[in-house]
Amino acid sequence: MPATSHEHDRLIRKLESIGDLSAGEKAAIGRLPLDVRVFGAGTDLVREGDRPSHSCLIVEGMTCRYKMTGDGQRQIMAFHLPGDIPDLQSLHLQTMDHGLGAITRTTAALIAHESLYELFRAHPSIGHLMWRDTLIDAAVFREWLVGVGRRSAYSRIADLLCELFVRARAVGLTHGDTMELPITQSELGDALGLSAVHVNRVLQELRADGFISSRGRTLVINDWPGLEKAGDFDPTYLHIRRMAA
Amino acid sequence: MPATSHEHDRLIRKLESIGDLSAGEKAAIGRLPLDVRVFGAGTDLVREGDRPSHSCLIVEGMTCRYKMTGDGQRQIMAFHLPGDIPDLQSLHLQTMDHGLGAITRTTAALIAHESLYELFRAHPSIGHLMWRDTLIDAAVFREWLVGVGRRSAYSRIADLLCELFVRARAVGLTHGDTMELPITQSELGDALGLSAVHVNRVLQELRADGFISSRGRTLVINDWPGLEKAGDFDPTYLHIRRMAA
DNA sequence: CGTCTAATTGAAGCATCTCAACATGCGTGG
DNA sequence: CCACGCATGTTGAGATGCTTCAATTAGACG
């Protein structure tokens, strides 16, 4: 594996979107031992109850974190893009209290917790940056909580689309006002606390109101200011420092 | 201030509920410089948009973290008990994306971020424990998300009562099957994404079903297994290691 | 005691759900 | 390259959990 592979680059680009890295730190990250694996759509990368000894860097594909309720309903709590390490928390929380599932076919690079501890020992500020990343994670949960608790379905969906677009843009995964969004309406419902049927109707409204359109799995933003307003969206909670080039 | 004051004890007791501390670490925490302040009920300890240079250790009183939506509704995202440091995150996230409010008259000990950095440098494992604490925070947000997104009002309220009781017990704030719960029904509503009226009706149901009762601001658990079942409660997400003596 | 906040009750409305049918698109094997 | 099959998206109609508004009662506190 070259000193700085495609996989390492994903991680570096992500970390640079939320903070600063020196050349030496980038080089050290580039030397992280990675174990690259592929997961089929619909499979779990990590299950609730697992006690992992590694964390997963998403390299390609869309993943989500979710919990099942006692009566078999699903709540999706976050969507994750390439560059994210959704289960970084398992570094300090032994038992997974939720699952990590692949929405599309996903490539992930497994990083041993031991390697991370070593990296942080040599470069404490990388540790701080990763702590920061888990804090941003928490900020996103809080924002979703506001949405599900207090916003209308219309506003909630608009807000989520804004979030996904801004996060994708921060790591260079958008093309103009367009991004790949391989999430079904049923999954959107499980994320927003809505039924798939209602998601469908509200998406039609958002299209009719001229904010968005879609070609297959591609989302097109037609009116960004309008969508932001409809979603009461304020990107502060994402704590993004800078956009990818 | 004595080497280990009441304020320091609160923090030590909290950290011991989620992990281990050596004698030396406890002593180091006992030497943390604290600036004790009192906040009236209904006032803010920290406001959305602030860029704090310290974090707040709650010593007495009930506090909450909340956000306001564009149309003036409030969503409470967490309740905090003595021993908690609700805005520990401001250590690595410059701008507060939500407020920290006092529900009752609250005593808080301000800890300069500088002091924390110094403590972590000398005792890295205290830093890890505090990282762990912010991760548990995030786990609680996730659990609330599941409740608000996918559970009935009845189940959601039962779940919240279970959480508060277990957390209070972990830091020694319960008396038998009783605890102080100075939260109004309107605040419960803002936390659970419900109207105060509906909270009232559901609380009556929970009392009628024999799970709980209340004397003034004191909550009494009459049927713990029943309440757990009603709330689909599983304490795993709290990641508590051990109960206070 | 009077005042203010919190809790309680009733009644009407609506955002969203559930169920059920039908349409569309897409991957795959014949 | 067409036909089949299955996942996803779309539509309609009826049901409901929770909301809103508005009034009343109970508690706490000077």
C-alpha cells in the first residue's frame, strides 16, 4: 500500500474539513495500517452489542447508524459519507449500543484501536481532532432531535437534505448543485420518524415548490436559499471549517 | 478551598460512575481550580453562539440543554444532574450550537479550558474518561432520538423517567425508590416533543397503571420492572460502570 | 390571603399514520 | 434483447394520536 492511499486520503480530507493538520500529521495518518473490506448493501458493518477492537473508516458508499425498538421499528440516527468513522466511539465505549449498516455496497477500512491509540500518543492533536469529530457527531444528533421533536415533516425533510448536501460538499462529493443520494424514501422515513408514504408526499411538495428535483439517485438543488429557509437550516451545528477544494 | 471540596467530589463521583480513577488522578482532579457561581432558576449558564473559555461542572440543581427553532419553539435535548459537565464539548467546539439553562437555582463550578488541557497532559487517562463522558452524552441523544422518532408518548415518558432515575442513582442522588424531580410538565413536553397537555394526561395514565406516583417534586417509583417494560428501557446506552455507594 | 405558576380537564381540529392498490424502474436470466 | 420479478415510488381513503385553545383547579410562596 502506498504511503498515502485513496483510503488514507479520504480520512485526511475529512479531518481537514473540520480542523488543521500539519504535514507531519498527514504523513502519520498516511502510515495508519488499514484493513480494507467490502460490505454488501443491506448488511451490517457492526451490530448492536458488539465489542469491536477496531473502527471503520468509510471509503465508498452510504452507511447509517440505527437502532431497533422493542416492537421492531427502526430509527436511523445518522447517515455517513466517505471519510467518516461512524464507530469511532467504540474506542472509549466498549459495547455498541446501536448498529452500523450499509445502505449501498460499501467499502470500509478497518483501523485497529491499538493503531489509533498509538497515533494519538505520537500526535495528540490528531486525537483532539478525532474527539472533535465525535462531538460534531453529537451535534448532529441534537439537531435531528430538534427536527423530530419540534419541526413539521416538510421542514424536517428540507433540513436533512441541506445537511447531507453541505456535508457532502465539505468532503468534495458534490458536483455543482448535484449529489448522489442513494437513500430510499422508506429509509428517509426511518431517519425522520415519518412513514414512507408521508415522506413521498412531502418530497413531491418540495419538488413542486421548486426547491429540489431528482434524476434517479441524483439529487439536484434548484433553490438553495429557499430550501435552507424551508428547513430552518443553519450549518453552525456541523462545525465545518473549510470546504474541500 | 480544601484539596478535595464538595465540588471536586461531585466530579470525582461522576467520573467513577463511568470509569476508573487512580488515587493520583483523584488527587489531581481535587486540585483543579474551580470558580463557583450560582445561577437563578430560568437563567442561562451558557447561550447559543457563545465561545466559552471554560466549562461548567454542575454542583447543585437541575439544568438542561436546549435549542430554539425558527418559530420560537423549544426543544430540550438533555437534562443534567450534579456531577455532569454539560458543555465539556466547548473544549473542542468553539461555538455553542445550543444553550445551557438552569431549571432550578443552580450552583456550577467553572473550569477553565486551560486547566483541563493541563490536567489531560499530566493524566491522559482522565482525558480519555472525559472523552468517554461526551460519548455517553451522544449515546443519550441517540436514545432520545429513537424515543421521539419511533415511540408512543406513553413509552417515551416512561423511558425518560427510567433514564433520570438510573442516572441519579449512579451518582448517589436517589433515596430508595425516590428522587427529586423538579421538572415541570411543560419542560417534559419540550424534551419529549409533546405538548404539556398531553404529558399531563400520559403521566396520569402512568400513575393509574401503578408505575409511579409523586409527592410534590418527589418522584416515587412504585413498579420498576413495569416502568422499564412500559418504556422499552435498556440501560446499556448509559454505559454506567458502577453505582455510587 | 392574594398572586402567580403549574397541573388538570374538555372539546374540536389536523398532521400524520395505516392499509391497500397500483405504477414505475431496473437487474437478471432465458 | 425481451420478459419477468422485485424493490421502490405513488395515490387514495379512512383512522388516530396528539395538538391547540380555553377554562378551571390546585399548590407554593411572600
